[in-house]
Amino acid sequence: MSRLWPLVFLTACGSAPRDANYYEHVKPLVEEHCVRCHSPEGTAPFDFREVDQVVAVAQQMVWHAEEGVMPPPTTDPTCRDFQGSEHLTLDRGEIATLTRWAARDFDLGDPADAVSAEVVPGQLEGADLSLRIPAYTPTYSDEANPNNEYRCFALEHGRAEDFFVTGMQPLIDQSSILHHIVVGAVDRDELPSNFDYANGVDCMDDDMGAVEGMLTAWAPGSEPVKLEAGKGMRVGADQVILIQMHYFAGGPDTVGLSDESGYSFTTTDRVDTELAMLTLGSVNFRIPAGDEDYRFAESYRAAEAMTVYGVFPHMHVLGKGYRMWIERGRKEECLLDAESYDFHNQLHYLFREPVKLEAGDEIHWECAWNNSTSNSERLFPEPRETLYGERTDEEMCFFFTLTEVQ
């Protein structure tokens, strides 16, 4: 992994104004880089659309930007650029603007001179299919998996013909108890004959095909996904949409909450390029207690030519960083490189340029974890040896890879 982190995002040499003020110079930066999280619809505190709330935490905001803590870490776009990277990273000039604003004692300037910027869209435009699970209150009654519950719901899409999903947006109800959502298309006759459509079924250790027929997934921080024009993922007329919910009770105030989360989609009858998810990852690791930088790597050899359009990496709260790369003979080609990882900012990375692999090329991946007391996200006061598992207090190392169907 690159040791330049977090400075990898500061490679652009943008210019900074000599005398920065809020309305002319800082407001557009806040709108472009911060509002997606710092708003009522986002996952972070404060509403940065309101100037008084920005000013209230301006000192902390500038410090976090200078230290590379905010915006939250993503994969390094200089490894491989991805859609939206310009909204998710700050260049040197933008950070210098914030520093100059702080030096001028956070001068507001004149509202008449206000400059606006593009706000990252939080909604999927044109959604024509929306599905929510029936109201469900997790019981967390599995003694073998305390405070965790996997619940799978099968939802009818109501379409008489096959169709293609071209965009996906999570409809999050109770974010405080949601660890992740996996959405897949599953043949109706593959479900158990006694499947409880009204209440769902417990599916810890049994995803019933949701991952194999995976369409998308949500984890904290995930944004709507919009595929390029002409590309989509098939859903059969005889399939149901299987939604796998992972609930986690992180405290007394999260018990007893009823959830009705779901997903919205944009769809079409035909596409030029059919896409599907290839699930890559590791399950045989053992993370020692107290290890600040435990790493585990594996690889996959392509049996035939394939094209990779994007990757959704997923780890749990001990996650420290990850990388993914291709080996072509003696040459390496970077796919993902994240020296830092934030469980609360898990993103889908759709590459600006797809990556073509030939038969025999190898995809490698490596996950790094911090299982020591220096990890403030740990769930236990004293670190414990941690293995692969589906609970929040266990760990994962997955790379859900969007590929072209051959």
C-alpha cells in the first residue's frame, strides 16, 4: 500500500484566494464536499447548508481537512479514478482556501457575493420501482449471535417480463440498527416452500442466494448507484427481490425499533451490456488480539476474459485499510488503494474507465485490520482474537466486483 496516505488526495495544485471568506470561497467547498453527510439526510451531525452551523464547528472542520481526516477516507483516485472522486476528495488548493479562511478569523464576507457549487445528489432520479420490507422489529433472540440478526425478505417486483436494473438507491428507515443490506435477484422456486413473506426468515449463515444473485448492497455511508447508459443487471420475471437485512443492537436505545427499509431502482427493458456481481474475498484469516496492523491477502485467477466496471469493498469495525490490484505477467495494475478505512463511509467505486482482463490475469486483494486498543471503533474494551463471520464483532474482507456478463 502507498505510504503517502492521506496526502495522496492532495496532489492537485489548485490555487487558493489570498483573502478567503465564507460566502465567496468556503461555501462552494462545503456544498461540494461536506453536505452529502452533514445534512438531515446524511449520516453526520450538523446541517452544513446552514451557515451558523458551519461557523460553530469551523475550527474543527479546517483542522480535520488539514489532517486529511475529512472528507472521510476513500480509495486513492490516483490509483484508479472513480465516478464522483472530485466530490469526495480535497486538493491542495481547496485545503489552502480553508487554511486562509481560518487565518482571517473565519470571515463571512458579503452574502450578496455568495457562490454556490454542485451538491452531490442524495436521491436517485427517475426511480420507477420501489420496494420496502414489511414492518419488522428485530428480536436479537439468537443466543449464538448476541445483538445480531440477519433477516431475509422476499419482495415481488410485479413485472411480467425480464428487466434490467440501471440504478439503485437505499431507502433507509432505522439507520441506528442497520449494519448492512444486501439485495439480490433469486428464483422464486429456490426459496423454501414455507418461506414467511409477511415476516421474513432468519438467515444468519444462510443468505439463500442473495450474494450469488447480488444486485447491490448498502452499508453506512453508501450513496445511490447509477450505472452508465446502456448497462444494467438482469432481473427475471420468475425471480423475487431478496433483501437481506443485517441488524445490530449497539445499545439499549436500539432495541425495540421497527424497521421498514428497502430499495428504489431505475429499470429498463433492454441494455447493450449486461452486468453481474462477482464476489471476491477472504474467510480464512485469524486476526490476533492486540495487532495494530494485521494483513491478509488472496487472489483470483480469471478463467476467461472479463471487464471490471467497479468494486464495493466491505469490512467491519476493525478495518484499517485495503487494496486490490491486477497482475498481468510481471506487471501490476492498481484497482483500489485505501490506507485508511471508515466503517461509516463505505462507497461503491464505479471506475471512470472499465478495466479489461484476459484469461489468466490475477486479481489480488489485501485487507488490513487494527485489533488493538488504539482502534476507537472496537466493540470490546480488551481486544479479542477475531475471525471471519457475519456478526458486527466478527470481521469480513469482501470486494463485490461489478463485471460484464460474457
